[in-house]
Amino acid sequence: MFRITRPAAGRSCEIRLRTGRLTATNATAFRDQVYDLIDQGEDRLVVDLAAVDFIDSTAISALVGVLKRLGMRGEIVLCGLSGSVAGMFRITRMDKVFPVFADCAAASAALRGRS
């Protein structure tokens, strides 16, 4: 469902989704796997949604759950939002909650700049 690039010291963990749809059918599994990463100590996450062309409210809720799990000790940023996915984030105003970047390079650079 997704590929994880584990960081070198001081870098963000990149999570690249490989599925075209992030919905109720797979969002809980995605969330649980990201929770495992957080529990293993990953606290700076870049979630690449470039391959995702549809996202539903359950998937957005899963991302909010990840944000809450990180709490004050970490940060999550998103990148690569397609037209319809970006539209869903605008409609739900989640683009005000999650920092969104054009690509992984920009997202990772932003996290490096905040450390």
C-alpha cells in the first residue's frame, strides 16, 4: 500500500502511498502502520499523496489521528496532492491543519528548516 523511506539521522521519514484510493477500506490499516512508525520513534513524517487520486473522510480522519498521535513531539507534512485530493483538503479546511507542499523535496526541506 505504501513505501517507507527511513531517515538518516536528523531527517524526515517519507511515506509514499502507492494506491490510487485512500478510503475506508484501507485508511485504518494505513493509520495503524504509521502509528507503528511513531511508536518506533519516527517523529517527522512526510506523507506523499501524489499517487492518490481519491481520498475520503475516513482517510482524512486517519491523518488527523496520526497528527494527534504525534502531538507536540513531532510533525507531519503532506505533499503531492492531486486536483481532487487537494480539493477535498480545501473543502474540509484540512489544508489549514496540515502543511502541504508540492513535492517530497520541498516537504523534507521544510521539516529540516524547522528543526
